Amino acid sequence: MKIFLDTADIEEIRTAARWGILDGVTTNPTLYAKVGGSYDDVVKEICGITSGPVSAEVIADDVEGMLAEGRHFAKLAPNIVVKVAMSENGLEAISRFAEEGIKTNCTLVFSTNQGLLAAKAGASLISPFVGRLDDINQDGMTIIRELAEIFSIYDIDSEVLAASIRNPLHVTQAALAGAHIATVPFKVLQQMVHHPLTDKGIVQFKKDWESARAAAAARSATKS
Ligand code: G3P
């Protein structure tokens, strides 16, 4: 499963890239609002850090507006994926982008049927929001599992991107459910790295190493 970072924060993206585990980035208006500046500049900078897909989201509600914004994003860098919210107009825009060879990520997907329609319209990435479904007492991971199975049965090229990931368990569950990609906040990525026994073990090994060195130094001082 590929791992994308769900952020517009450049330092977080640089850090994940240095760790060697970054396959792409997703942004949205909420994440952009946290960093500010020019959205074009932020997206271009992200595309300079990763060669993987970078999602930039259109805001227009009408098809022509979505197309204008998406075509503009697509010119910013070769790895841009235009993010389009699920809707009747969104499906039309996704289908037009597909004809133009522009990759899309259909976002705000909350049902398997929405995901199936987005794939049929030609979206490269389909983003079910797992955490927001869990928030309303529906199992978000069911959509991931069903879409992964349907895409496999019908040999559909679209990739299932588990979004709205809130904790490390979601990442494991998404991988087991067959998600092609999980996009995760930086905090969740850090939580995935750490385990209390790992951190405790590192401290203990360092302490034992220092004790052993001190004992060796004391022995050699006694001999001379
Ligand atoms: O990728 C979509 C994601 O940013 C939404 O996450 O936590 O706001 O539901 P959340």
C-alpha cells in the first residue's frame, strides 16, 4: 500500500520524504487554510519535493469552473492530480478531465456506489473518507473493502485511496482491506513509527552501552 501525506505543510512533507516512505501528497482547502500563502506556490513546492501524485482541489461548483481550475493546476507540475468533489457536475468534470488526459482524485466519497461511479467516469483515485463515516457510527472501512473488491473483480484501474485517516489502526485496517493508498496526517505517520517498547529499548541499549564502556575504561585504567 502506498502512503501519501495528507497535509499542505512543507516541513512535514520534507521530513516524510527524508524518511523514504513518501509516495505522494493530498491537500484540500482546510489543510491549505492552515498554512496560507499562494495555493499555486504551495502546490508547486510540494511537487518539487515528491515525484508522486499531488492532489490539488478545485472549488468551483459548475463544470466549466472545475475544468478551468483543474486545467490551471495541471499546468503547474507533471505530477498534479486534480481533486474533484463527488457530485453530478463533479462526475462530468472528471469524465472531461479523463478525455484530456488529466488525472483526477474524486473526493468526499461516502458510499461504495459513489466510488463505483467516480471510477466509471474515469477518476484515477477514489477517496472514501473513513474517519468521517466512523464519526457518524458507520464503518468507513467497509467502503474501502467493497471498492477494492469491485475494482479487482472488474479489473478497474482506479485506485482506492483511504482518506480521513485518524489513527494508526486505520492505516493497518486500510491495508488489510485492500486500499491501494492511505493518505495520513503527519501525526499519524509519527504514531506509526513509534512503539513504547522500541523507545524504551533504545534508551536501555544506550544505557547498557555506556555502562559497558565505563567499566572497560575503568579496567584499562587499573591495569596501567
Ligand atoms: O483526505 C481527506 C482528509 O483530509 C479529511 O480528513 O480528518 O478532516 O476527516 P478529516
